[in-house]
Amino acid sequence: MQIIKSAVAAALATLALSASAMTPIQDAELSAVSGQDGVSITANLQIKIDSFVYTDTDAVDANGLGGGSVSFNGIKVNGLIAASIDILSKNSFLQAAGAAGVTNPGTFYSPATGGDVVQIAIPADVQVAAGKFLNVSVDAIKMGNNAASFGSFAMNQIDMRGTQVWIWAH
């Protein structure tokens, strides 16, 4: 009985090792393999910020100027946003920057020594339901500790399709 158990254990171990073994692949076989490049991200934003406060820390001068604060209360950001992330070669980046209207990329990127660039893009052809573009609102704008508000503001239906952001090391 012990011999049978040992034989089964050896056979199972052999199967496990052969199943995980890497095997070489020829160029002809590799050319038939396809895959995806890049990453896509989609988000339904529902961001709420209680308040954003700017405080002037300067001492109050003889004319009563300096110090004080302004607060933006009840900040909301909501809506759909979709983006893709890709790695562009130097030549692809220079072509994309030129298509975006950049006339002299040498002012911020070295065409001679620059490398690959990360591109974050909001595709121009993303289909978004009516009323679901990005919205930003502030419920109240107040000075200091005053309860009175200057009012509110909203930016509605912000359409960012076609936007591109490029990131690289330097």
C-alpha cells in the first residue's frame, strides 16, 4: 500500500512540475499572439468637501489691512469621467504634441534626449448620457467667521473629452 501511495505522489509531483515549466516559443508562434496595451479608467465621481478655507496670516497693519479668511463651503464634484493611460515613444509624443498645437516642444521637453512619455487622455469619442458630464458647485462663500454668504457658484456640464495630459521624467 505504501508503494502505491508513493507512486501516486510521485506522479502528481511530476504533473505539477511539468504543468508549470516554461517552454520556449518561436518567433513565428509569438507573432500570432496579440494583447492589449494601455489602461482604461472610468469613474462616477461623487466628491463632497465640507469646506476649503484660505487664511491670510499677515498681521493687521495700521490701516486695518491684513489677516482674515475666506471659506468655500459645501463643495461638490460629481459626474462621469473616463480616461486611458498609454506609454508613448518620443516620436509618438512629439507627433501628438504637434497635433495638439504645440509649436516648440523643446521649451519643455528635450527632443534630443527625451524618453518615453505617459499619456493620460480623455477620449473625444466617449459617449456620456445627458446631464452626466462633470459638475462642480460651492454652496456658500463666506468671509471670516461671518454667517452671511456672498452667494454660491456652479460650473455645470464640464465636457473634458479630447483632453490629453503628458507626464515624463526629466
